[in-house]
Amino acid sequence: MNPSLHSEVTGRLLRDYAFKSKRGGEKLEDGKCPACGKKTLWAFGNAPWVVRCNRLNHCGAELHIKDLYPDLFESWSDRFQSTPENPKAAADAYMRDSRGFDLAKVRDWYAQESYYSHELRIGSATVRFSLGAGVYWERIIDQAHRFGSRKATFQGSYSGMWWQPPVLQTSSADELWIVEGVFDAIALWHHDVPAVAALSCVNYPGTALAALAEQCAAAGRARPKLVWALDADPAGTRYGKQWLKRSREAGWEASIALPKQIGAKKRDWNDLHQLGKLSAQDLDEYRYLGALVAAPSAAEKARLIYGRTGMSQFPFDFDSKLYWFKVDLEALNREMDAVRSAHSDMDEPEIRDEAMLKAGVVTNIATCLPTVLYYQANAATDEAWYYFRVAFPHESEPVKNTFTSSQIASAPEFKKRLLAVAPGAFYTGTGGQLDAYLKEQMHRIKSVQTIDFVGYSKEHGCYVYADVAVKDGKLYTLNDEDFFDVGRLSIKTIGGSAGLSLNTDLKGFRHDWLELIWRAFGAKAIVALAFWLGSLFAEQIREGEGVKQKSFPFLEVVGEPGAGKSTLIEFLWKLCGRRDYEGFDPSKSSLAARARNFAQVSNLPVVLIEGDRGEDGAKVKGFDWNELKTAYNGRSTRARGVKNAGNETYEPPFRGAVVISQNAEVNASEAVLQRIVHLYFDRAGQNPDTFAAARALEQMPVEDVSGFLLTAILKEREILASFVERMPVYQDHLVKNPDVKHQRLVKNHAQVMALVDCLGHVVPLPKEYRDAAIKQLATMAVERQQAIGADHPLVQEFWELYDHIESAEEDHAVLNHARGDGGTIAISLRHFEQVANDRRLNMPPLTDLKRVLRTSRHRKFMELRVVNSAINARHNAEYPAAPKRPTTVKCWVFEDRSGNKGA
């Protein structure tokens, strides 16, 4: 190991795992194991390539240093720059430190070259291996993840060819291993195993094999035995069996070897070399694993297992079906005696194999192959599942689904669940056979962490969606087992997809929509877009490292019908991969449904539409906006009991952002109104050009614009840094504005202003758009300050009408039923409506008034109660012959701050 790399690795290990350096630094011991948590981790001090747990029976974890600290094995050109003395310094360092090779053996086998992607406009140094005239293979060694799925490149056609170590004389070898990768062949060569690289599992090196056959014939030597040692994935296994058959038909003696998988991560021969797993004993095991794959029948596979283990009964799979083998020991002894008598020339192992074929019984116990992949649990709800893959012997794709502990503890329950998740899959075995099969699979079973929502997990610092995850600016795709391998973190969401369909091909992300929303909606659309961007970082803004704003505002999008509110919001959803969606109606949702809508996403908007709906005296009422107060600070909007015998409750925090879209302005307490950034849209300024722009936004495909979300979160670090830098600047600017007095309004609008600046990291934002949006937000802050101190327009109209009617009568009250000088105003709305109609005055609809009168500030609403009416008492006294009016009337009672007295 390079001294500088050794120093950095050792420092990190001591820091992260609390190792103790012993024997003069020769060994690192007593480290804390990340798998079991015990202080039993150790590594060799002079070459800490692998850290291991000493608890072999209970843990036995083995972690390669490349998996622990991948950042140390990425930018080789930066750390090891070429010099005239060593022009391939980066390639040497890569081969030595990343691949674990002895440079004295391989230094002359490769060259350091470079690769440049004109499409991505990025380049990297490479390690290049020649395959012949004008044909080569090269490995990208500088941050290969930047190139997506491309980690290596080819020049020329390699069909039918292989790469071989320059010092290898294949015709002189007794046995020749054929592997997939160049590094696999070099790894085996380090252990005196002659190996060549086919470069791909789909490449049958027929040309190279024919040339080898000619060389052997010319030298009068026997052909070497071939060992097909491709990777242990489905493709490698499939083509290994196919090439085994083809080579045997061509006259080669051949077999299969399979690299043993250690843990959940796929391991190849180079990985096993670095883990120290290529000893003679290990190679014997890999040959055995290959023989199992190559077995022509279930009976032959059972014979191999029996011969290796000596177990009298065991489960095993063959051709994606599950079998049970059992040998009758008495029958075996009888058959061995019979074979021994009939074949005196056989040795004991051959006699035992021959007898076992007659004494052993192979029974099919499942028409499919169920495999336990991992254990997953939801710590919040104390629920857990085992995730299975069910494969079929026919061409159908495997099915993956969950099984509960009770469903795998009983054969009948397992049979029922299997039939439910995998149509046609049938289990006929016993409970004991099921236990024996699953017990072996569940030994040291992998655990995968789960979240029950979609989006950003603050605890893991990772964005997790249905098909893609992002952490620290890197994108990860779902692996074959339906979870994300994010460094040392294994994670998945069990909360569904929230309807998101994200296009990971960021080259197709269009930017022309920005001009369209500007033409259609102007500066207000840029404000809404900035808020939408901020919603993707709501958790970090509220509680993130270095940010900690403690809150994130609500966005209110209201205005006239037909002003384009729905068009704008539906397009903003397209930017996040959600098509044909605006939001949900809280007034038509139950409390539980609302709570689930708020809890199912993180760092995404929750859009509430038509929450102003309500009916006079009906059971369906408008949504109470005060429910949202706790969401402002990211706290839970609802608690529920956990279904167990204890008294635990489940209170999921609010992890997203709130957007309110309706025709009428929000009617709520001042505390809620202060939390809102208000956007009002009207039809003024609409013309054919704005209509055409809006129409183009409606027709734009989601696939062309959903890259907005991924582009933004991949630049998480830059966006949050810009936010932290710009937010205080705008906060200071608004504080100096005498028309903005509330600090909460200052903070909310300054946050969105900073997010306008952050838009430049995601889309090319013109200065004109940016300046107009900042000016719009400054105006909005002033207007919001004025709105908070004023009554709702309907309330203002109500009191103007009240004062007009009362001022017409100087000697007595017309509308105020309150008695004495209590400083209150008691109004019967039905009576008010009658008086207004008699005087031919237009009064706002009672349905709308009842919804907003409780927010009256000029004359504060007190209560709704029955009042001893002064107006009716006076009428009954003045007109004794007329029908008597009721003594009491149900009234809306307000505090009279104007000094007027009740009659």
C-alpha cells in the first residue's frame, strides 16, 4: 500500500472505528464492528486492506477498505500526477492500491492513456490493455461514476478474442481459467492460476480457442482443461453453462468454477484476491460451486452435495425448483455391499457414489425457487418483513414480495402467501423441510433500512425515491434486489412512489420551459418556481447542518377562476415527475387521509386545493387552516396510537412544504397568515401570447422536464451554500423596510428571495427574471403586512354596511341586539339580511360571511350565543298590538372598540 494512502486509511480507521494500534502498529485491534456493534474488529496495520470481525460464529463481517472509503479510490490523476520519470504514475497507483496487484509482476502489461466524453464534456485517465493491432480495452480511473454506466471503453472488435497476461504460455498450461475481466485474470495469475479474460460473458473466445488448439497440435501437447470462471451473476451463470456445453462439443475438456459471494455485494475474482480468498482450499470450493451449477440433473446435484457434506437429508435447488434429498442409511449400507461385491475394482468413494444413487431419494417440494433476500423493518411502527425473490423454471420474470414472520413460520401459511404473490407457485413440503431450507438462508441475513415515505431522509442524509436515490451529489439506481446500495447504507422506501416518474437521463432535461412560464405568468411564476425548488430542501432549511432556519413558509396561490393557477401548479409538478396532478382537497378528506397525505412525502410540496369549500350549516365544512401551524416548523400534524399492547404513539414529523391553491384567500388566525407567502393571480394581462405559452406548458412531456428535481438535488451542496450566503442579505434588506414590521414575514420572504438566486444552479435564469422576482417578493412582503392588520374584504364590507345602517338612526339601535353599555355588538345575521333587503342594500352571502366573521379584527369576534334582545324588547313595548317578537335571539357577538353602546 502506498505510504500516503496507508497513512490516510489508518487515520480514518482509528477515527471511525476506535481501533487500538498494537505490536508496534503491526495490527489494529478492538475496533467497533459496524455490523454487530462489538469491539471485535481488527485489521493488519501494515496493509489494512480488509477489516474483519473476530466473532466468526455470530458476525464474521468482512469489509474491504474500498467499500468503507470509496472517495480514496476515485481521483487517481489528482493524487498521483504523471512525471517525466513516471509517466503512468496514476495507472500504477490504481493497479497497486485499487486493485491490489504487485507492480513488479504487471507493470509492463498496461499503459496510462486518457478518455474524453464529448457528450458529457468530461475526461479521465485510463489504464489501457492492448488486445491486438488497433484493438484495446481501457478502464476509466478518475471518478468513473461521472460517466454513468460506462466504466470502461473498447476500441475495435474483440469478438472471439481474449486478453492474456503477456508472460502466459497458454499452450503449456495444464488448465486454463477463462474469466470475464482483465483484472480477474491478473488476480488469478497472482495465485499461480493461468487465466485469460473473455472481456464479456457474452463473448465466446472461439478464435482464440481455435488458435490454442492449433498450437497444442503443432507442439504435440494435450489441450489444457478449460475452466469457465465467469461472474456469479445470472448472466455469468447462464453463459458459463452455455459455453461449457459449446466447448465440450468442440472437443475441449471443460468445467465451471464460480466465485463465492461474501455478503450482499457482488464479488469477482479481483475482489476475492483482495480479500485473501484465493488459496488452494478456496479454489477447491469454487470448483465445487461451479460443479453444482453444471450438474445435468437434480439427482446429480444431490450426489455432489452429499459427497461434499455427508448430510443424510437436505434441501437444494435445481432449475429454479426446490427439492429435498434424503438417504436411507440402512439402504445405503446394503447397496454399498452389493456394489462392492459386484465391482471389486472400485474404491470406496466410487462405491459410495454408486450406492447413493439407489439409496437416496430426491423429492420436488416446490414448483418454484423462493429465496430470502434480506430483512426489512419499519422502526416507527414496529413492523417487519422478509423480502423474497420467487424464481420460476419457465421464462417468466421472478416475482419479489414480502413475507411476514408468521407466514414463514408455518408451511400452510407459507403455501398460501406463495400462491398469493407468485401465481402458479406451489409448495408441497413439510414444516420441517421449510425450516431447514430457510434456516440456512437466514444465517447472517442482510438487513435493509426502510422509510415509509418518498423523498429525503434526514436521518440518512439521502433522497430515496422508488427507482433512484441521491446522496452527497451522487445518483444511485435500484439494484436487482430492490434496494439502494449507497456506500455502507442499504435503504429503500416502502411508502410507494407518490406518483413520481423521474427521467434519469439528464441530457434530455430541457430549459425552454422557463421562458414559457415567464411569458404566461411573469415574475409571480418565478417566485412560485423558487418556492418549489426550496421545497426540495425543506428539511435541510429547517434543520440542516449549517442552515437551521427552524421553519419553512407556506405558499398561497389564489386568484380569479381562469387565471391559470392550476396550469402553473400542474406544470411545477411535472418538474418533479408527477403528471396530471394538482393536489388534494382537504375539505373532502378525512383527518386520517389528510395525515397520510402530509406524512407520505419528504422534501416535496403538499398541495391543498379548494380548502375554502364550505356550506352553511352543513356537515361539510371548510378546512381549518389552523391545523397547519405545526407544519411550519416541521412538526407532526397528527398523532395516532401504535397498534400494540403499550401506550406508544406515532407522530411522524412533517417533512415537506405546504402549497395552498384556491380561489378565495385563506381565512385563518393571524398566526397562520404570518406563515404564508401570498401570490395572487388574475386575468388582467392575458392575451393570445400568454395563452399560447400556457398551452405549451400543458402539452410539455414530463420526461423532458422531470430532470429539474434530480438536477437540483444532485447540486444539494451548492444550492444550500448559496441559500446560507444570500438569505441574511435579503433579511437585512427587508428589516430596513418600515412597511414590514413582523419578523416572521421578513424571514419567510427573505428565504424565498434567496431561493430565487439558487435557481441559477438548476436552470439558466436570466437577470431580468431574477430581478423581477426579487422585486415582486419585496412587494408581497409589504402587502402581507397590510393584509395581516386588516380584516377580510367580506368582513370589511359587512362592517361598512353595519355602520351605514346604524348611522341612519340616531336614537336607537337598528342591528345591535345587545343591552346596556357592555361594550358589545350582538348581531342576528338573518335580521341583518332582512333589514338590508328592506333598504335595498346589497349584503354579502351569509354562507361566505359565516366563514370569515370569526376573523374580524376591527371589532373582535367574541362568541356565538343567545342574547336578550334590546331591539325586540323595544319593538314589543312600542307596538303592543303587533305580534310579539321573541325575547331572545341567537347572535354573533363582537367586542365594540368604537365606544358605541348597546341600546
